[in-house]
Amino acid sequence: ETRLDSLLGRILDCLTAAREAWQAELDGAWDPETHGRSTYWSALHPAFEPPTGRALTAADVRALCAAQTSELIDQAIDLAG
């Protein structure tokens, strides 16, 4: 039960990061110097594991979050099943 709770928390964190990226882009607030850095996302959303060494776009963050969320959901289903 604790492992499932942890996975669900990580799923929520990844989805929250995706929403934040979407909202920043929608509001015209996306700042490549801030939002484009993996350290920004890692600090605010520890469950999200962005790649390092390259600038990120809002679309990158959303796609990466979606992929990681999908993997985490599969893990949660396997654990619950």
C-alpha cells in the first residue's frame, strides 16, 4: 500500500509539472532561462526527471511528463493487480 501511495504521489507531481508548463506557455510567461532548465523542474517537481544538458521547451516538458506518467501508471497497475 505504501508503494502504491508513493507511485500515485509521483504521478500527481508529474501531471502538476505538465500543467505548470502548459500554463506558463499559455500565459506567455515561459522563460527559457528559468523554465527551460532541468534544475528548475527537478527542484519544484522531484518526481519529474527531465534530461540534463539541453534547453527544454514547454512542449518538451509536457511530452516528458506524459511519458513518465504513463510509465508510473503502468507500475501502479502492476502493483495493484
